[in-house]
Amino acid sequence: MAFKDLETKRSLRKKYRDSKDQLKYTQKSLASTEQERDIANSRLEKTKAKLNKVTALYVAERAKNAELVRKLKALETPESEVFNFECVGGEEMKENVFERMERIDGQRKISDFIVKQKQDYEFKVKYATIRAREFAEECDRRELNYHVSVGGLDSITLFIFLKSIGIHAPGISVSYLEDSSIQKIHKELGIERLKPSVRYVDSAGKEHRWTKQDIIQEFGFPVLSKEIAAKIELLANPTEKNKTVRHAIVTGETGAYGGYQKNSRMKMSQKWLEKFGGYANNEEGTNYQIPNFKVSSKCCYYLKEKPCDTWAKEHNSVPYLGLMASEGGRRAKSLMINGCNYFGKSTIRSAPFAIFNRQDILQLALDLNVPVPEIYGKIERQEDGTLYTTKAQRTGCSMCGFGLHLEKRPHRFDLLKEQNPKEWEYWMYNCCTDDKTGERYGWARVLDYINVKY
């Protein structure tokens, strides 16, 4: 019995010693953990203090940033304000065009732009590369997608140029409006084909889309240029709201927004006033002619611009455009003032070729081995080194009249006659119905009126 008690005692002593050692170890561990806790608490307090300080700096910087955004927006000039003459008659404008140009330092921007236009080809290509990449990077920051609006040779070249510098933007186009040779290239490049905008939905739920015939019949022919056609359309559709604008188109005299100019660029050229200014004869005391057909610039909007805008909204995407200020027209001034990349309130776009001229774009097409649609022929060089296309120099939608009066023969309608005589005959003589007589007519009536041979 005594032996058993001794063994038990020894066992208990051993367990006690082990427990004592474990207690010492645990005590040290506890002390170490408490020390770590104190250090962590100290660090936590420092981290909290640092966090509060950084938060305060962030809030202050955010407020500063918001104020800068507000000021930038106040100085922002939407592209529509630069070239949309319909706002000239606005009576609620707080400043006129001269005051606006002064506020945005417009003349300096235009001068700087012209300097870039005069640089050599290598500079322009590098400049386009930089601007195109900057646009893509800014879009990424804003969580925006981007695409290329593709039509003729210029924008086909843009599409391939962007790919060559690592920007793989999808291409979109209402291709059916283009010449068949352009449609072929679009298909080869994988350009997404869009449909025209919806005109109406019938009782059965079927969508009916705008066609070229519908546009011409309802609104009028796209003739001379987009800007001139829009002015003629305004004269033909007088309202109290556009009265000041109509007066400026006929006389060159602007209202308050135009700075009360007496001979502004708003005035249509005398040549075309003689032919199309008769809508304002009663108001202006003139004796100009009125054509026996309607004129409109709406074709582009319903058939091209609106479908592309709709696609862009659905895909949260903004466009790269093949625009060049050297082409003139309604957007030339806005390109000069806003530059290649523009992030406005309602408009975001990139025009990397803004400073290019025709020679630059043709040289780039050669350098990139761009497939040239058959309607342009080939890109060749004259004896003096000037590049040109052997057939059409410019194209638009099939049977579009913008710029036709400036083309040498064979012009685009002549080329269509060679390629597709039946289609040519339809557009020339049968695409419209006279509202008064019921007579079928077409572009022949228009071309006769503006003295363009065919």
C-alpha cells in the first residue's frame, strides 16, 4: 500500500513540475501577447490618426476637384455650340459668339491647331498615335467602351491605323448606304452592320425603318452641302423661333448671339440664294427663286447618325471618327477649337486625324496597305508627287448629293450609271412623287436646277 502511495506521490510531483513549467511559459506568453496587444493598440491609434488625416485630405481634395470640374464645365464649349447655327437666334443667351470665343480663348486654340496642320507627315502620324492612345486611356478611366464609326476610305484607314497601334476598337457602320465596293471591304474587315433608325411600329408590332426614298420624299434631297441644305430647310420651314436665323441666312445680319454682325458667314452664298432664297421673299423683300423640290440635311441623321448613336448608348461606347478639319464643313471649327479628343457634357469623341490633310491620309493608307474600295480606283502619284485616287476622290452614301456640284466628271452619279444602269435610272427619274402633280421624278430634276450635268 505504501509503495502505491509513493508512486502516486512521484507521479503527482512530476505533473506538478510540468504544470509549473507550463505555467511559467504561459505567463511569459501572456506577457508577450499583452505587450504585442499594447504595441498593436498603439499602432492602431497611430493608424486611426493617419486614417483620419488622410480622410480629411481626401475630402478636401475631392472638394477642390469638384470645384475644378465645375469651373471646367463652365468653360466647356459643346461642339454643337461651335457649329450649330440654329442657336444664333436665341434671345436668352448670356453672351454672344465673340464673348464666347474670348472666354474659351478660341482664337489662340485655332492658331495652335493651324500650326499643327502645317507640320510634316511623320509628326502628324506620331501626334495621331498619342492622341488616340490618350483617348483610349481616358475612356478606360471613365469605364467607357470605344468604337470606330466606319464609312469610306478615311475611316477604313482609321480603323486599321488604330489596330496597328494596339487599339482594337470594334467598327460599326450602316453599310448598306455605302457603295457596294465599300460594303465588300467592311465585310472583309468584320465591321458590324447596323440598320437605319425605326420610322414607326405598326399595330402588329413590326418595325418599319427609314429608307433613302422615305427621307427624300418626306424631307427633301441632300444637295450642295450639309450646312447649305440645313439652311435651305430652315428657310422653307419658317417659325418665330428661327426668324433671326433665317434673316441671317438671307442678309448676313445676326442677332444678339451673333454679335449684331452685318456681313456674317451665316449668309448663304449669293449663287445659292438666287436659287433657294425665295422662301423669304415676303419677309426680306427679295425676288429669289423657290425650287420645285424639297431640300434637307436630315438624311444623315435618320440613316447614319441616329443608328450609330443608339448602338453607342446600348454598348456604353464612344466613337473614334475619321474627321479632318482640312475638309471644312460644319465641324471644322469645332475640331480646331476642341482638338482631337473631346470630352464634353453631351459629346465625347476622338478624331485622331483632325490635323491631317488629304495627302496625309492617302500616304497613311499606302503605308498601312489599307484595302482601297473599287469605287476609289487606286492610290497613285502624279509627276509632282501629289497622291490621288484614280476614280472617286470622295464618296458618301450611294446617291448622296452633298458635294456633287464640285466634282469633275465622271462624278459619282456617272459612275453609278456605269455600274448599275437600272439603279441609276430609278434614282434619277423615279425615286419621288410630286405632291402636287403626282408625277414621278428624281435627282434629274435637282441636277438640272443646280446646273450639274449627268
